[in-house]
Amino acid sequence: MRITILSTAFPFRGGIAVFTERLARAFHTAGDKVNISTFSLQYPSFLFPGKSQYSSSKKPKDLDILAEVNSINPFNWVKIGLKIKKQKPDILILKYWIPFMAPCLGSISRIVRRNKHTKVIVVIDNLIPHERRFGDRFLNNYFVNSVDAFVAMSESVYNDLDKFDEGKKKVLGVHPLYDNFGEAKSKEKAIESLELSKDYKYILFFGIIRKYKGLDLLLEAIADNRFLDSNLKLIVAGEFYEDDKYYHDIIEKNKLKDVVILATKFIPDNQVVDYFCAADIIVQPYKNATQSGVTQIAYHFEKPMLVTNVGGLAEIVPHNKVGYVTSQNPQDIADAILDFFQQNKEAQFIKGVKQEKKKYSWDIMVSNIKKIHREI
């Protein structure tokens, strides 16, 4: 098949770019011809909360990527729409994660579909944003009405689609493994690479830091008196996408400076392996969520997890098999962390992770997209 993916990819960085490029490779492996149309401008700089949108890596040589889409220029949307319409790919795959992208992606999709050949299928991470704004519903309606079908990445998003269109074809997919960060290494070598002490056990919070990610809940949890004089440390690895003072104040108030290791920067792809492999357990104390790429990195590196019971996280982290599903109460989070270390659950959960991760192959994602294409 001839497939165009319109989504974030190189020269941009982050989880969506990683997903896009890995999906393109999965289609290549299946024998399809794939090109990626990515952004020349993704977000205006004043709207982007991080330090940089751009990757420091080299352009992938095995992928056909063209940076050509301007997210805020309607004339560009018409140009790109007409270009893809003329090329007539069998499938145009869009990645949708935020209503800001609705005018751009929805307009391009409407133009492309006029060729009566290309089917537009959306791999959808979020429909109702974690941080809601006026106009979100209008923008989502505009986008949903512009495409043919959806692959929802969690049950909560699958159900949210009914609030906008009950008739469109949709399938519940699963977020495949992020297996592009290299092979796992021993805990000892990872700890050495990060220049950490081998005398401690490590909890990892990974990814961009925003309020809905719940880092404050985790900091309050490890401030529990039961952790006094323990050999546990928390690694926070990820860039602040908001004012960091709030979190530093929690650390100061609870005297956690010697307990928390702040690697609060963007973590390059080649260092991800060290953070995950150094950790004993990965904690995602989210306040709301649909799904998370962090979970799929943890599965790849075969690490136990703790998640809160929000969105789609509990769907993919079976409680007491690969880790824990807790409430958002810091005491419940603390209880689970203590249980993990005091009851020596690591080996048991790793065994469960190895069984569970078999569900999350890229072949299944490719199959879901092709199946829904046949049905529309």
C-alpha cells in the first residue's frame, strides 16, 4: 500500500515523533511504501512550554521525511492538502493529540478526501485534553467530522469519540512498545552510566512535568515517615513544562533534597535506557490520563510499574501482575512502593511484564489500521 503519515517527526523531538517514525518503520517492514509529512512549524515558540521543540539527533536515513506543514498558516494547509490529494496515497494517517491541531489537520483532511480514493485514518491519543480550554469542543467537532475512521489508543478515548460522532468507524488499539531506545542493560551498568551510587534502590518518574502528571503526589508519598532512613531514592527525569518552584517548595518543605535526584532536562533518546534500567520501579502518579508512552518504554525494558487508576493506565498495567494500580492518594502510592520493596516483588512483576508485553507489538497496530481501511 501507499501510505502518507502526517504527524510530528524529525526534526522535532518527543514521544509523538518517536511514535511516528516507529510506525513508518513498521509499515516498511510489512512491505508498504511510506512517507512522512511533518511540520515546518509545529507550535509558535510562544506557545511551546519547553526549552526546545527540536531534536539534536541526525535525520533518520531510512525514512522519507519532509518538513512542510505549517500548523498556523491556512494557505499552507490548502497547498499540502492539494499535494496529498494529487498523490493519492491509499491511506493518510494523522496523529491527533491536541485541539490546537484541529484546524490544520481537519482542513488538510477535507481537501485530501475529495480525491475519492484516499482514506483518512486517525491514530488518536487524546480527544478531551488533560488541560481544557475554551473552544476545545468546537475544534474537536471540526476535526472529527473531517476524517474517515479512528484507532483509539485507550478505552477512555474510544468512548470519548461517541461524544462527537457515533457513526464513524473506530477500533480500540493499544500503544505498541517503544522498542527503539536500544537493548536493556544491567542495573549495575545503568547506575554506573548515570554516576549514581549502587547503595540505593531507585524509583523513576520519567517524562515532561506538568500538573496532570502528578509529580507532586509522588513527592508527598515519599515524604511519608515510613521512608525515613530507607535506602530509596527518587529520580525525576524530564523537562519542566511549567514553573518548577511549586515542586522545589514541596522538596524543601519535606526535606527531600537528599532523597530526590533531579535530572530535570530533556532526556535524549540514547540516555533513556540508562534511566529505565537503573530503576527498580517506574511510577506514573497521573491525575488524569488516556494512555502513556512511558508505560510502553517500561514494558520494553521489562520494568515493574505503579500507575494511578485514571484514564487508560489501569487497562495496560494489570494490578499485582506487572505492578500496582493505586488511587491518587499519596498514602496509597506510598503503601504500594513500600510493599514492592519490603515484599521483594521485583522478580514476580518482571515475570508478569514479560508475559504482558507480548500484546503490544507494532504488527498489531499495522493490522488494526489496515483492517479498518478495508471496512470503510
